[in-house]
Amino acid sequence: MRRTPKDTSESARKISRRALVLGAAQLGVVGALGLRMRSMQIEQADQYRLLADENRINIHLLAPPRGLIFDINGIPLAANDQNYRIVMVREDAGDVEDVLARLSRLVPLPPEAIENALEELARSAFVPVTIADRLSWEDITRVTVNAPALPGVIAEVGLSRGYPMRSDMAHVVGYVGPVSDYDLSRTDDNDPLLRIPRFQIGKTGVENKMESALRGSAGSRRIEVNAVGRVMRELDRQEGIPGANLQLTVDARLQNYIQVRMQGESAAAVVIDVENGDLRAIGSAPSFDPNLFVRGISGADWRALNEDKYLPLSAKAVQGAYPPGSTFKMVTAMAALENGDIDPEETIFCRGYIDVSGTRFHCWKRAGHGNMNLHDGLAQSCDVFYYEIAQRVGIDKMAEMARKFGIGVRHDVPLSAISGGLAPDKAWKAGLHGEEWRIGDTVNAAIGQGYVLASPLQLAVMTARIATGRSVTPRLVHAIDGVEQPSGAGEPLDLNENFLRRIRQAMYSVSNNNRGTAFGSRIVEDAFRMAGKTGTSQVRRITTEERAAGVISNADLPWERRDHALYVSFAPFENPKYAVAVVVEHGGGGSTAAAPVARDILLQALYDGTPPLTAYPASARDRIAEQQRTLELRDIVPPPSTDRA
């Protein structure tokens, strides 16, 4: 059917309107696109350029060199050793298993190392994976010479933590290890360095407590990659800020002597400079090699350390909490003197025991000491004398004096798990046990038994404060990047100096009077005479059944049930320089097990090396000469310059 002219005309008008609408729409779209393109190309150019760069450029963090740790003489305690390692890039290697097989014929690669490498290589084709580290120069040379036959294998040089003093400083310096999920869960530190695979942080000791100073700040490098992630080139590099160097107060040579001297014992010793609070040595025996943990300790080594009954992983000098035994008697005496509960010349009769509330408390000398005043009671360590005066002064005053001398106080030293000890009082027992304090508790506390606990560090601080009359505070970090840290000399204690002098004189008699409990371990060199106090802390009483079976002394008991042996001392008496505290776990009597060790340590510190035999009693010189000959000390030579931190 033919269209009429009218229909044709109307149709033409409709097409023209559609064309106009469509044209306008198209023009609008084109205009919008143009505006958008202008915005993207001109106004947002920097933003999109940055996004493009993010796709093209990868930023890798660079771990900074960890700060070094030195002793007071500049001897390195923690160093960054050159570390030769081998890495592999899967994409460049081709047949990974074949390359690893060839590599294993050149350098030692345990089966587990190959398995781990294959797992890591499977995750990414372009990321370098460490195959082996801590290789020798000879190993690296063999790999380099055979490089054409080892595609994808790269020999690198880096830094790895090392501890040249090995077991001597393990409990002081500590060690580093890779960041774990557990570490991240315990910290609010958002440092991106912690996200670097295998990045190492301090796990124990100074390495852990001074982590923020030792770590430094991250550097970075910009890497250009292609669309599939292959590294094309390094654009630029910004090195990180190295960690701070630390100079500790410890003397590496004295520390080595202590560790060797205590070999074969489960023991601890602390040496403190009474002039400034510097900790010259903090020894715990037995010890361990911290390098084992840095390099990845084997299961056998871990079991050996963990199952040793002497607990080599425990820093006994600061973590151990022991009944102080008779070394606590100076606290009891000072509390009674300051409170006016006893006159220094008053005598108390010791018949070998005292009955308190229906319980008999014995003196260590079963026959009794007879009449004892303050001086003789301390010099001969009469228990009955202290049972009596403790009842007069009361536990609260004794606890107050203990804390004034540093017992029951957690000292702020950058070491792991420092014990606060315990200076118990009535409020403590009521709050913890819900029980009233009993007079028998006070009697036990008088001689450092019962609830009283102290670490060797606290006992050394107590002795330093008695020797000086100042609130000597222990200091372990001498300087950070050459900036000396505040001294621990302390302010004068609010104590009567005349009473302190009497306590010191009695301690002098402990070591220098022939009736003193440590006379056999005296120093005979007049310039270096020492004052001290023996202590024996009971671990477990011998039961009636055991006595009936023939167990009458410590020597008859298993090692772990024997008494602890303690000794505290300072020297020289006239002008104190060092204070020492020694604890020999299950060593028996303080006079026989701990006092000789403390005497030897003091002389080693005072002479800054091996002392002459003339400093020892004549009867002991042959034995001491043999001891000096057989001790296997490290040959430690300080660097020529003293400015090392």
C-alpha cells in the first residue's frame, strides 16, 4: 500500500526530532567524557601518576644495622658479623629441584632446608628466597665459581648477630630471634620493620629490654617491576638509621672469671661498684651459648638445656628469689637499733634455743653461744639473739628496713624477669593469704627464713647501701651512643651513721676475727680487707623419719633438698669500692661454699686481674695457686681506645 504525502511528511518530522534528540544525547555524552578526560589528565594527573607508579614501582624496606653492645672497657659483647648467604629466584632458576640438587653438592644443605626452600619458592616466582646462610667464604667461592651452572642462584653478603663472649654474657646481653606472632601480640609497636620476614628482635636480656634503642629506623629501596612482577631495575635506595650503640657497666674479664670460678655449681654472683651503682658483673651458672638461638637451636640442644636440673636458661642472679638466711640479720639489727628496741651493748643469753608460743626455735649452734651483744651476735651469727630482738621490733619495722636496703624492691635494670623478692609484713599476709601474722613468722623472718625472699642482685644492693649509707641504685647501661646515663650513687639514707658503723664493724669481724663465721675465707692484704656475712637458707627441714633413717646433715640429703649457701661482702673495709653477693644453690653452709667464691671474686675485681698469693691466708696459698693455674679464662684484650660507645 502506497504512503500518502501526509504520512510521508509526518514521518520526516518524527525522524528529524529523533535525530535531534540522539544528537543532543551524543553530544552530551561526548562532552561529559571530555570533561572527565580533562579532569583525569589535568586536575587528577598527579593522583593517577602515583597509582601508575604503585603498579610499576615496589618499595622494599631495608633493615638497619643493629646497634652494638660493649662492656665498660669497649670489649664487644654483641656484634654484627658478616653473613654470607645464598638466595634463589624461582623464575630465573628454571628447574628448581635440579638447581638445588647441584647446589647441595657444593654447600651443605640439610634435607629440611631444601624442603623449606621449595615451599617458599612455590609462593612467588620473583621474590628471592634464602636457601642457606652463615656460610663460609670457601662455600661462597665455590658457588660463585659455578654460577653459570646455577641459574637463579645469587650469593649475598649481609649482617648477622653474634655474641663473641658466648656463654659468659648470655644472661646479661641475651639474644635475638625472628619476630613471631607471639611477639606481635605482646606489643603495640607498629614499626614496619617487624613485618619483614625473618627480621630479628631482642628476645631476652639487654637485647630485649633495650630493643627500641638498638633496632634503629628502616631504610628503603625503590624497585621497578614489569606487569608480571619481574624486577627490572633498582631506581634508588635510602639507607636506614643504625641502632644506638650501648656501653654496659659490666667488665667482660671479671664476668668471665666469675663464670669459670662457679663452673660445676648452680650459682649466681653479683658485683656492684658502691661509688656509682655500676654492675661490674652479673654471673649465673651454668650458662648457655646464645649463638645457638640466633642460628636456630636444634631439638637436641634445646632438650639438653631445658632438662638440665641446674637450669642453665635461668638468670639466677636477677630472677632467682631465695630465703636470704643470716645475710638478713643486718636488716633485723638495723630495724631494732633505729626503733630503739635494743642497745648496742645489751647482751642476750643464747642457750641454743628459744621457745615461742609453744614452738622451739633452735640456734645453729646447738650448745648455744652464751651471752651475745650486737657485735658478737652478728660476727658469730647467733640465731637466738635475733629471735629475741625481732620480737621486740616487729615484722612491720623489719619489712620497712628491708625495703630501705633494697629487698622487696624490683630494681629497674634492663634485664629479663627481674625478681622483686619479698619483704613480708602483716598487711601482705592478710591480703594474700587471708591470715593473721603470727609471732613465729616474725621469728623466722629475723634470720631470713619463712616468707622473706631476695635475689642476689637485691643482696648486693643491700650490702652496697650498708657499706656507704647511701641509696645505691644498680646501673647496667653506662652510655647510649656515647651519652652517659644517670649515676646510681644515690642519696644518703635516713639512718643513724653510728648504728651503720657498728653493723659494718661486726661484718668486719665475720671475716677477720678468728671466731667469725667466715674467718677461713678472709683477705689478709691490709689494704683490701673485707667485711661480710655468711648465710644458710633452709630448703627443707630434715624430718623425724629421715633422722631415724640416719639422715643427720645436708650431705646426707639429695642435692635438690640441701640448704642454699650465701655470702655478702664489701671491700676494702676502710674505703669500700665493691660489694658482692654470692648464692650457691644447695651448696650447704655459706662459710664453706659461698664465702670462698665471694672472696676470690672480690680480689679479682680489686686487683683488676689475678691477685697475688700474698692476699690469701698462708694456709690456702698452695690450693689457690693450683686453682689459678687450672682456671681456663678467656684471653680478653681491651681495644686500645676507650671511646667506643
